[in-house]
Amino acid sequence: MSTNFSQGFLVRMKGELKLLKNQPPHGIAAYPKNEDRIDILEAKIQGTQGTPYEGGEFVLEITLPNNYPHHPPNVRFITKIYHPNFDSGGRICLDLLNMPPKGAWKPSINISTLLASIKLLMDEPNGDDGLMADITEQFRNNRQLFEKIAKEWTKKYAITSFVTTDSSEQTKEEENNAKPPVESNDKSSEKEKKVRKINDSSSSDDDDSSSSSEDEEEGLFHKKMKKRKL
């Protein structure tokens, strides 16, 4: 695709990107994939609560033609999704993505409105205009099975942002928290000094007591010797 954009294209995209940044539709984000290419955008749609796509983040690619907005962009899902109106290649069955008379595209439609319409189609599949015949039939005749498989696909392909804590790491963390704090070397050295001081004082007391007892015994010995001489 040529990167020589017309002035009209640049002005239009500047306004649209500003709108997407400052006032994005609920649960939707879109931005250029590369800084130097504003004709290729990446969009992310958060699955709506209460639908089979709840908790999922679905990535789409938007490619804008040189004559945008006179012609619609090409939008496709990058993330796999189980839905009657989206095929295995990510293509989307939506009137707004096609020119009249078969489609309903108008230059007044912007990317923000287009993404909001795709999100609405995710929430409310059109069983009368399916793109995948087998999934459409299942959606019509066995809604419970359809929702079960759609949830499984969402869990497998679209849920990537949950942070899990490994049980072994959690156990180690709990053990570390349960251990008493390790005393610093300064504190332990102070304790050692105190123990040494106590030991030294006790040993000196023992020496004093032993020397005093020896003096007493020597005094008694001299007294006995004097009595014998007398």
C-alpha cells in the first residue's frame, strides 16, 4: 500500500485517532500498529460480561484504503473466535463493511462506530445472516452447545492477561514469612561480647574463691604446726 496519503486522508485520520484515544467506545481500544503507518491499525475488544466471550481480549487488524473514507476499511479478527458471523480467517459478516447496494457503508461512518458495531455483533450474533454454516445451525438449534464451545475457544485463544501464582512459589513465600527475622552481624557480635564478658567474670570469681580457700587452708596448717612446737 502506498504511504503517500492525501491531505484529506491525513486530516480525517488525525481526527479519528484523537477520538479513539480520548473517547474510545466502552471495552474497545485502537491505535496504529506502527508509528509511521496510520493506514494499519490494531484494535482490541474486551468480551462483554454475560456472553461466551467474557474475560477475553480479541485483537483485530484494520487496513484503510487510500480512498478512505469513501470506501470502507478491511477489518478482520486476529484472535480466533467461535461465532456464526466471523469465519476461520477472521473475516466479518457486517453490512457496514461493504459498499452499497449490498452493503451499508457511508463516509460519515468512522472507525469508532465501526468497532462498536462489531462488538455489538459479538454480543448479539445474527443467526439469519451467518458466515459459518455449521456454527450458524448450532447457534439456532443448540444454543447451549454453541455457548459451551464459544467459552472454550475464548479461554483457549483470547484469555492471556491473567496473572497466576505458582503454588510452590506461594508456599516458599509463606515459609519465608513464617521465619523469624535474621539478626544482623552487629547484633550477633554484641551478644557474643556479652557472653564472653559473663564467662570471664564467672571464671575470675572461681579463681578468687579458689585462692581464698587455699589461703584459709594454709593458715590452718601454720596454726597446727605452732601448737605441736609448744
